[in-house]
Amino acid sequence: MLRQATCVAIGGRGVLIEGPPGAGKSGLALELIDRGAVLVGDDGVRLERRGEALWALPPPNIRGLLEARNLGLLTFPTTEAPVALRLVLDPDAPRFIDAAEVAEIAGVPVPLLAFDPRIAPAAVRAELALRAYGLASGMPPA
């Protein structure tokens, strides 16, 4: 299945970044790549269920391409990874949360956080969100 989203792998775990056009998906991915993440896909990701995990894979037609605003399409190495966290970019994201929501994609439960990418340091906050709320190796929540 194809999904309009951006995804990077951090420590082998996928972070699916979703939001409307212009929300900052590619910008957040670029910041995370600068900090060591690996691109899975920008503005399009292939998703497939493997057992109890949801995997993100680069779509062949745009593999390795990331759109950097004011620069154009840049090329990066890619990987595939089990999806561990879904960040939905939202300028009205709540300031505090007690727990991540869980939403299913292809029948697989994935932790979901509303996330405001305009609040610095966005990449560090995304990494902390993965550490605090992400699935271990793409496995379903307990």
C-alpha cells in the first residue's frame, strides 16, 4: 500500500511523518537526517505488513529523493524499517500528553502523536518522542 507521508529510520525504527502539504514533513525529515536518521521515503512511502509489524519501504519511483524547499530534489541513501511511531504534524498539537494515541494502519496498531514541528528543537523532540512512545523494533504495543 502506498501512503502519502514521509518516513525516516532512527536506530532501525521508522518514524512516519504525516500532515498536509507545506506542514513541514520534509523539513523535519531533513533535520532528522542531519542528526543521523536514514531516509525511507519523502512524500510517499510503501507500507507492508510483515507478521505483526508494519514496515515502511522506499517507493521505487521516488527512491532516495527528498524535496528541500528552495533547493529542489536532493538525493539520500535509503533504507526500510518497521514503523515504530506516527507523528501527525499539527500546529494545534497539545502541549502535554499522558500517553500516545494508538491508531491502526493495515490492521497494525501504531502509536500516534500530534506534533508541532515549528517548536524548536523539532528533531530532538521527535527523537525523544520515539524513545518515549515508539514501539520497540516495530512490535505491537503490549
